[in-house]
Amino acid sequence: MFRAFSDRTRLRILHLLLAGELCVCDIVRVLEAPQPKISRHLAYLRRAGLVLARKEGLWIHYRLAPASRGFHADLMHCLKNCFQVVPELKRDRRQLARARGRCATDLGKR
């Protein structure tokens, strides 16, 4: 679990998922990273038991997994409370508010 939390991109993804379930395209848009990179990190987080996935049509939606142990719950508590002052994570939250849920509208532009 420490390895999952030790990567900057994965930490940013986990922090975004505190807001609730997100489509991969929302995460890609906020982090401004290539979709394969984000998917690779999400797969790592899924294998670590930190996120759950749900497929809906063309998109896969991710959400935080319920804490399976006290240690897992402690890490998630820290993520929620200890990182509130990190400027990059604050910026991600603001960006998410603007970008969330635009996947379906983006499909029409292709």
C-alpha cells in the first residue's frame, strides 16, 4: 500500500477519487496526462485494493474501495486530511469541478 501511495500520479488520482466516482476521461483531463498512463496507474491502484472499477458503455468509472483494514483506513484518513494544503492537489480539485462529467459531450466532437 505504501508503494501505491508513494507515486505522485497515484496520490493525485486517489485524492481526486475522494470526491466520488470518476470516469477515466475526467482523471485524464484533470491530470493532463495520457490516457494509457492514467489507466496503468489505475490498474496498479486496483491491484493494491485501493480502487474499484465499473464499466459503463465506453467508459470505466473508478471509485475508492472501502477500507479493508485499519491501516488502509488510516492512510485514507491521512489522504483526506493531511494533504489539504498541497497546492497541486488544491488545483486538481478546482480543475475537477470544471471538467467532471464531460466524457459524453466529448464523444460527440469526434
